[in-house]
Amino acid sequence: MARQIHLQTDDEAMKLTISEVNLQRDAEDAADKHGGGGGVGVLRPSRICHLGVLSTAFWAFVFFMHYSGTQGASVLFKQPTFSIPPLLSGNTVGRGPSPPAQPPPLSALAVQAQSPPPAEAAAAAAAAARENRSVPAPADRCAGRYIYMYDLPARFNDDLIRDCKHLWRFYDMCPLLANSGMGRPLGDEGGVFSPRGWYATNQFTLDVIFHVRMRGYECLTGDPSLAAALYVPFYASLDGGRHMWNSTALRDALALDLVGWLARRPEWRAMGGRDHFMVAGRTAWDFRRYDDVDEQWGTKLLNNPGVQNMTVLILETSPWRRTNFAVPYPTYFHPETAAEVAAWQEKVRGAERTWLFAFAGAPHPWQRDTLRPEIFQQCGASSRCRLFRCGRKGSASDCKSPGAVMRVFEESDFCLQPRGDSLTRRSTFDAILAGCIPVFFHPGSAYTQYTLHLPKEPESWSVLIMHTDVSERNVSIEERLARIPPETVRAMREEVIRLIPRVVYANPTSRSVDFKDAFDVAVEAVIDRVAKRRRGDAEAR
């Protein structure tokens, strides 16, 4: 009976050769058994020859299969090995979901295929092996974009959330910090908003929104040596707000604690914190106290030498020291997909604009004789201006009512944006969201601030009327805006609408964000600055 050795190959010629050798050997075995010469244990010369042929054929097959890289040889002699990209999870165990692991490259999956590769692929692989070539590894899509996120002690972030009832003197912050800092969900407010993505977001919750978004960042790494930048998730705005009316020592305590904690870390010592960044979701005025007099406003966070080495993302930078990046205030819109953004852009593009200009705001008690009184006077006297004078909470003119304010902006061509408590206003970004062209009265209200997110040509999307011209009654706001040709107004509005995805923060809990938002723009800028610092560029210094 013929015996056949199966070597897991499709080479039928090899099988046939081995089968013929076996047939001859069986015949000789039968002859020996019936007394035909040699006896038990005696090897005939012909048998030795046959075994030599078989051995030669077998090892020739092994040699061929090893260097041709076929599936059969891999299974027989060694287990297939391949490299899977490292899991893109951060060092934040127990601090929120990690990004999903990336699948192995297609070349690795092909090793496990059940059917052998086509003859052409096998021939190409053999040719590559003979020429000592290697198949290039798949490109790392996170190269140059990895972020290392510190797992800070809870006192620097999570404990502040737990103490939300005491974060602000005038109201309970707990409802405002719900839904990862976005606040309570909003309905369509009578058609003002689209069905999805709208929340009653407070302007001072960016620290939380940014941190939650970073937990889902696709290029987190647990190895700081691979990081393009290192993120410190300290809730500076929440800490600053809760102690604004306490002693300066109490106001500064947690920030000093943070800098001391970081200074003991090897990750910090590598560059003295110059590759680190954090978010402080308030204005520079809240973090730039210069002395220790209790009557002075704010903390010393931005004046701390350690923090000055870092990059801080802040809602408004200092006009005298622009070492940090100004980023947009959070708005009410937190879309998940580009389709949601496009639907909203189409809605505001088709909105009926019944007012030439509008103003939503309240008088400032310490600015009684400056710009705002003149704005109230001019707008109130014009039949083409929609004046929304902020009233008490819950009233029809409540400026904290998202639907009421956004309705005013959606119905107007231009939205007046005088300075608020500081140079900038959250209202600027609400106006952009509504497709309303902002009118500024000081270049520091936007042009020298949000250089990462707004166009370099301010006249393409906004109007500047100097505040001194208005307060001295040298300019009529209505006349100035009415002189702008309708085709120019349409082009400016289109540019404002185009800006929307860059100035909104996507839903931080979503893993389906497929457009570049304000978060992405800011992170790219931080990575670019750190790269320049590592090269020693004068611009970054």
C-alpha cells in the first residue's frame, strides 16, 4: 500500500515524486518479507539510494518553502509573527474611556488567511527575499501628533466637580457642569435651534469640555518620550472662580501645589515644562494678579514662572504679554458630525434677516460714560436696530436664555460686539454661530486675540468702528453699516458661516467627530509651538 507524506503544499509534482519512491520501497519490503535476499535489518544498496533521494527531496522542499515564504512552511516550522501598532490609550486608568485599539495592518491579517496567496504574490515575495528587500511598514497616522496626558491627583480636577455647589458665589454650577461641561440639553426653542447638538453651555466650563474631549483623542500615548506635547488637565477656571472673594493665599494655593507636583516629575524636567500645555477657561485678567493685596482681583496663575514656561489655552490673552493662545468661548452648539454642522450652516444661510443690526447686552456699572450708553441710544433710536436689553432672569429679555439671544442674532445682518467685562465677549461667537456679521469697536476684541481660529483679513468677515468715534458721537452706526453694498454683506455672511466649524467645540463624549473644530485647531497649534521650541526657533521662544 502506497504511503504518502503530506507537506501542506500545492506542489503536485513534489507529491508525485515522493509517492513513486514510496511504491518502490514497499515492493522491496514485500520481497524481504518473503525471503527475497537481505533478511531483517539488512539495508539493500537500492534502499539506501531511495532513502537518499527521499531525504534530498524533503530538505530541498524545506529550503524552497522557507525562502519563498508560503503558508505551508510557516505552519510547519514556526508560528507567524507580525507587529501590531501600540494601543493608542492614554495613561488615565479609571479616568474615562480609552480610545479603541487600532486593528493590525492588513499585511498581518493576510498571514492568517486560510487560502494560499496567488502565484503572482508568492513569486513577488520570493523575488523580494532574493533581493534582500523588505515590505515597508504602514505609515503611523499619529506620528508627530501623540499627546501624553497626565493622570493628576483628583484634587486638581475631579474633586472640583464634586464641589460644584461652591464653585461660584452667585449661582450653583452643578447644572452647568452636567453632560461633560456642556450643561443641560436644549430643545429646538421654537425652531431657533436644530434638533441635535444644542446645550445650555456656560462660558466658563471649557476646562472640563477640553479634558473630556482629550480623553477620546485618537493619538494619546502612555510614553512621554513619544509625545509631541504633554497635557496637564488642571481645572484652572473652576479653581479660580471658587476663591475670587477669598484671601490671595487661598486663591493661589492649588495652582502652587500643581506646579510643585509637576516640578518633581521627570516628564517636566525634560524641558522645564516648555513642552506642556493646559487650559484656563477664563480671561487673562482672572489669572494675572501682580501683588498679594486681597482687594486685587484674580490669581497669580499666569505669573507663576513654571506656568509661564507652559502654553496656556485661555479665553482672552493679555494685550501686554501674548505668550499664550486665545481660544474661542464655548457656544451652545456641540455637534458630533460634519453633517450636523452643514445642516446648521444651511439653516442660518437661509434665515430671514429683518434687522440691519442688533445689540444684546446690559449696561456696565463701571462704564457708565463710555461706549455702551451711546450704543443703547443709537440702537434704541433706529427703526433698523433690534435692541435686546438684558433683563432679569426668566424674563423675555433674559440674556442667559440661549433661545432668546440666538433668535435676535439669526434675524439680523450685523451684531454689535462692544467690549464686555474685558476686551472680549462670548457673544461674538454666538453671533458667528448665528451667521450674524460681528461689529467690533476695538481691535483687541477679536483681531489680536483669536489668530488661530479667525481669518487674517478682518474686513472679510467683520466690521471695525473705533470706540472713540462712537463715544464722541462722530459716527452713526446705522449710516456706516447701511453704506455696505448688499453683495458685500452676502459675501461677509458667507465667510462668517464658513467659520462655524472652527469656532465650535464638538460634543466631547462623541467618538464620531469627523470635522476639524476649535479643539483640533488649538491642539495643532500647541504641537507646532512645541516642535519649534525643540528646534530652538526664535519664534517659539
